[in-house]
Amino acid sequence: VVDVIITSEDTAERKPHPAPLLKAAEKLNKEPAAFAYVGDYRGDLIAAREAGMVSIAVSWGGMFPVETLMAEGPDYIIERPDQLLEIFQAHN
């Protein structure tokens, strides 16, 4: 189930600016701190941090070296999708 979709038409700014993430939180009528943002690119992690969201870096995909993701200081870095469940359960 997808509750909201934000496209490049919804904000003038693009990641790594936090505007798209903040727009999503606004549309869902929740504070940004209530969300986690999952990404495989350093701009995802920058946007999440600047928006005040939990940042989760994923190491799969291979487009960007894990070292570049780690340099952004994500709250979590995961190697498998099922690890998201552990994180979300810990925050509930």
C-alpha cells in the first residue's frame, strides 16, 4: 500500500534538499521525525538527516560504494531488506 507519492513536480527542490521528504510528511499529516527514509545514494541520506528523519542506508544495488554511504553517518546501514523489520520493531 502506498499512501503518498511525491514526484519532481511536487517541490522545486530535489534531493539532497529535504523538501521532497518534508512534503511527504506534510501530506501524511505527521512530523518528519515519525519517518525513516531508506536510500542507496548519499543524497538520500543527506535529505533524511536534514528533514529530521531516521536515515537508513542500504548496501545492495552496487551503484554507490558503501564507503560513500557510511561517510554520511546514517542512523543504520543494512545489508538485507528483512533488516528493516528489526529497525521498525525497535522504534515502535
